[in-house]
Amino acid sequence: MTIYRIAPSILSADFARLGDEVRAVIDAGADWIHFDVMDNHYVPNLTFGPMVCHALRKHAVASDGAKVPIDVHLMVQPVDALAAAFAEAGADSISFHPEATLHVDRTVQLIRDAGCRAGLVFNPATPLDVLPWVIDKLDTVLVMSVNPGFGGQHFIDGALRKIEQLRRLIDASGRDIRLEVDGGIKVDNIRRIADAGADTFVAGSAIFGQADYRAVIAAMRAQLPPRG
């Protein structure tokens, strides 16, 4: 049975009131909270570090008291030190770009040893060559459907082919691996992305750019195919 997850990216939230924004989007139905971490080195932008994650950890809680996962996407180079710092700050899953580290397997293991789910991220033009060598240690594969570095970009249709290819590889592995997509996801294209094989959807401006977070998250869910 496919269980879909919607993960609002706080990159598009109001930075002056991040705690309120996290609580509001969880109350509106968010499954995960997504951190787009940029270092002005691997990508041409600078966002937030582990201290922000630590500060927001206490806000990422559902109304029933359950902890809502914090999903960290590291667009940084080098990776290992920040991965360890985000794990200590309260991250639940940490994904990184394989080309941003010297030793992919070692970085995956570092994240898992820190008690977090580990993931790899593939940019629009990045091949999947490394995946078969570490798929047995992954919990998430994240497809970038825009070029990393900025929010509010348009979805690159070519990402659908990569999602389809990854769905076949994940299914063949027999592992419970989330197939996540980040970039340009909106109400009017989320169904195509799900049909290609994705089960986890990162959305920033499509959610935080609207007045009613609950309405847009509900509209996204309404477009998704039935579980099965």
C-alpha cells in the first residue's frame, strides 16, 4: 500500500516567525517538515544551519503530541560535519548529493550511525550510477525536479523519467525506500508526479505562498491516486 507524504519546505516560510509557521503547517496536515539547507558554496544561496533545526524541533509536534519528522536536504559541500550536526540538532532524515562528498558509502553510514534515515539526492542532470552500490543502506531517494539553489522554480518535466526509473530500481531492491521529489510541485502537477512513482512531495511556495495552508494541502491530497 502506498502511503503518501507531503513535506512543506520552510525555505518559503516567513523566516521572522518560523516556529509559528511550522506549527501552522503541521496543523494544516503536513506529514514532514522539510529543511532546504544551502551553503552558498555547493549552491548559490545561504539558508539555515543546525541551530535553526534545534530551535524548531520543539515546534514540530502534532496536536496529539506525536513528533513530526524533520527532513533535512543538505545542499552543502563538504557533507559529513553538517550531517552530524543536524543529526545532533534533532533531524530525523538527512539526504545529501553524492557528488558533494568524497566517500558516499561512508557518509551514508555516518548518517545512519547517528540514528537518522539516510538519503541520496539526484539533480536533474545527475546520473544514477552510484545508486546500486548503496541502495541497500538507503531510506530515501530524493529527485530534484528543479536545479538546486532557489525556491519558486518551475518543475522540469524530464524529472518524470528519472522518477519512473527510480521507482523500478526501488521496487526491484525490495526495500522500503521513500521516493521523494522536490521542486515546482503544485496542485496541478502532483498527480503526474505520483503516477510516475513518487510517494513523498516537497512543496514550498505552493503551500507557504497561499493564505490557507490547510486548503492547499487538502487540494494536493485530493489529486493523489487511491492508496493501493
